[in-house]
Amino acid sequence: MPEISLTASQQLKALASGKISAVDLLEQIIARAEALAPILNPIALTLYARARQAALEADRKRASGKAGRLCGLPITIKDSQFLAGYPCANGSQLLSDFVPTETCRAIELLEQEGAVVFAKTTCPEFSLTGVTHSEIYGLTSNPRNIERTCGGSSGGAAVVVASGIGAFSLGGDGGGSIRIPAGFCGIVGFKPSFGVVPREPCFPSWQSIVSYGPMTRSVADARLFFDIIGEKFKGNTNPKLNRRGIVFSEDLGFSPVNNDVREAFRGVVEKMRADGFEMIEDNPGLSSSVKTWAVTATYDAAENARGSAYNIDYLGEVARGFIDFGEQFSAEEFEQAQAQRVVIREHYDQMFARNNARILITPTLGCEAFPHGSIHPHKIDDTHIEMPWLDWASFLYDANLTGMPACAIPMGLGDEGLPMSLQIQGPVGSDYEVLRVAEAIEKLIGWDNSIVTPVTGSVEQTA
């Protein structure tokens, strides 16, 4: 089987052993991208010429014994992320001519270790929604069922990883934007503690809630990349697996959960209990944080739009609706939402403390990927207009509001034959503890991280 079927760690081993060159691996990946792009539409911008030069240089460095940890590994980055000298439309026609002069620090860290960036992945306009569709790039589909959403906003990133168009992509998560598409596409998505992975230089909006993080087909790969991009992490990078004090909640007391997801989650809890984990049912005792997140995110987006030099009258319908939603809120309501963020974090801290725990597991999402165009709007209260997507992603907002790390991993296929996902969270700074537990659960679940071929819906086995 070609090396595209391997995880990132396996591809690196093949490169190190001389089984394949960086140039040949890149050409395999490009061929895969060219074959699947018309079907799935996950690529916003190809960087093939630049990548081919980088692959040649990677082979020279490996031959001279100067290989970095990612030397020759083909990767993708999100359309919203800055790469100096290359367009950064962030899914918007308004930004189709924008070319940053600087590169995001996280991308610099990856390239310093020899990673080969060969494409930018699709996202919705300004990365504002939980599905991946924009006027500039069109619709991106789930590789397991092209009639279903891949999630968003890092939807293209999840699709390339799930389908073998590269084994790693750098995502961004301000309200579940790594974990939603990871959950819907059946891959691993890790949102680190806020501020640990450097984003700058970047677009100015959502500065207090967005984290960049790895999207991969295994937790081991997520840890590998976090080792490299988690430049500002100051805690324990090699904690022992702690089986005590694992808090679990199947709905947090308020999240809608389909029966197949609920049963799968209960099955994981029982597997963990049988494997010696101390499982404690509890939750932070909060109501949904949807309004706090919505006020924070949309008010901030509206403020940045007002201060922009661009004519926002030309925004697409979804982005315009998002900003219009934020225009309803006053500065006082925004400040109240920021105060509520402190309360939310205190509730999580209290939950962990009363259970002598460091880990909380929940479903990532309460449903499988839904058909394109089927999001139903919901009111967040009686005084504000409707906004889509808010309840089906309600497990996700607290990690962004508090800054906690959160990792989504696959936990099987649901009644409709599509992936279901488990979320592992911990206090701010517990990133490696979260990854350690996530890897242990991943082994218990036994998920097959094969790449997906969307033409037939078949699955190619990992070598």
C-alpha cells in the first residue's frame, strides 16, 4: 500500500529508513489530492512548486544527517493561517487579494523541523461557522459520505487527513472548529490550552478564544506535533497515565445527545472501568454556555468588521448573519459575558477539585454528520434573533471560554454508518495529561484509523 495510507509517525519512519524519499512521498500525496479534490473540495490553495523545492531540500538534509523531526513530511495548513507571500482569503471573497508578509509562528515551527507545506485547506468565510462552505470555495464534503457535512471551520483540514491527502493538518478552534470536523470525519483533533501554541501573526478577531492545534489520524501523532508547536507550554510534558479521578458525563446536564452516541459513550465508560480507570459521574453544574460564547464570538467579530477597511456589505450570507447577530449586543452585554467566563472556569475547577480529578470525558458531539444544508436555527433567548448550529455543538464551547485543552477522538460508527466522537478535557495546562488519557482510550476503543476513499465509500487498510 502506498505511504499515503500511513500515519504521520509511520511516514516519518519510512522517510528515515530510506524506504521512500521526501520527493516521492510528496508526489504520492499530490496525486491523491488531485484525484480527490474534485469530489471532496478540501483544498483552498495548492503550493506544489514551493513544496517540491522543500521536499528536495528535505532529502538533501536527511542525506547529510541534518534532518529535523518532521523532515520531508507533507502537511497542510488552514486557509485562515498566514504564510508569507501566499494568499490568505480565509474563505472570503473580500480577502481574495490579501497576501500576508509574515508567517504564523506555529507554521514557522513546523517548517523549522522540515515539514513540507503543500496546500492550504478550505474553511467557511472568516472561519465563523461549524460547516465548511463559502462563496469563494464552494462546499467541502465528508469523505465518508459526500452528501454529509465535514463540519467546520477546519473542515478541509479534517477531510485531507481522513482521506489520506497528508497525515497532518494545522487547524484552528474558536468554538469547536478543530473538534467538530475531527468528530464528523473520524480523526483526532486536539485544541491545546489557550495561548500555548502561538497564533500570531494572524487575523485580529477572536483573540481570547482561538487555539491552533493538530489534526491527525492518531493521538500519538497529535502529541508529536504538539511537542513542536506548543512553544509556550510550561507544564509536565511527560506525565504518567493516571487512572484515578476520571469524571464523565454523557450530556453535561443540558446537551442533546442521539441514542447511538449515548450508547457508544456508555460503552467507552464501561471499557475504561473494566481497564482499571476510576470513573466518577459528575459535571460542572452549569447550564449551557451557548449564550456566553455567542455574545463573545459574535460581538468580537462585529467589532472587528466595523474597524475593517473592507466593505462588509459584500460579505456572504452566513458571515453577514454572524456579524449582524453580534451587532445586537451592547458593550455591557459583552463585558457580562466575559465575567461569566470566569464563573464557568470556576465551576470546572470546583468539579475537578471535589473529585480529586484532572480529566473530564464527554461526547464531542451529540450526533453524526448531518446532510448538507440541514442545520436548523435556534434562539438563544427571547430577545435576540436566531443563530444556527448552537445546540448540537454545546459540548465544545466551554473549552474555548475557559482556555482548557480538549481532544476529540473517534469512538466508533453510529447508526448511520458515520463516526461518533469522544472528548477528553482537563484543567488549563493539563495538555499532556489529556493526550495521555486520550491515547489510552484510543487503544481501548480500537478505532481503525484507515484512510477513506469517498468514491466507493470503502476503507483502505493502514499498512
